[in-house]
Amino acid sequence: MARPKILLDSGFLVALYAPSTPAYAAVRQVIAEIDADFVLPNVVLTEVAYLLSREGGSQAVTAFLEDAAESDFLFEMVTPDDLRRVTEIMKAFHPTRFDFVDCALIALADRLGISQICTLDRRDFSILRAKNGNYLTLLP
């Protein structure tokens, strides 16, 4: 039986590399205990590098990049069809100003049939739904 795929969001990954954050223990536990294929979208990779650079400088970024390169994460590119879906979501929710990465994660969930996401962003992902009308299951 195939392992489930779970999307990784930026805030979750930043917390994974920031022991001083309140979510640190919870995100470590998810990675250690859940048997799944964790999907790291290219847009999240970029955002995490930026956020870690702001928080901990290049040392934090290089530690993350080294770990990501050696990890079992599945790297996923955003496609032109995903960008069309992102545009659709952003237009539908224009007044709420969801950011590009969150909308891209929903588009990827739609395309890849993923129903779970590792995120600390409860606000956006409690509003955004996949095309099938379902909310993503939020971890932790």
C-alpha cells in the first residue's frame, strides 16, 4: 500500500529549524512519527530559505538546504496548470489577500490528490478548500 503524501508549508519547516519556537516539539514529532511521503514544493523551498535567512542568517539557510538535499522529501514543481488554479483562488478570495504560496499549496493538493498539510497557518487553511470542496487536514 502506498504511503500517504503530505504537503509541507513554510511556517512548519521554519519551526523545524527554530528550537526556540513554541511549535518546535510538535513539528519534530510529526516528522519523526508519521509514516508518509512529505512533499516539498519549490515555492515553499524558496520561502523557507528567505524566512530562515531573516531569522538566523545564512547559517540557518545552509543547515536547512543541506538537510533538505539529504532528506527523503519529494520535491514538486508548480506547473502552468497550478498557476492557473492559483490565479483562480486568488481572484475568488481577493479581499482576503491569501498569499501566493498558500494558494499554490492548494493547487498542488488538487493536482496531486493530497489531503493533508503540515502547517502552522490555521487561519488561511481553515478557509481555503481543495477543488473537491474538502478542507486539508492540518498537522500538527
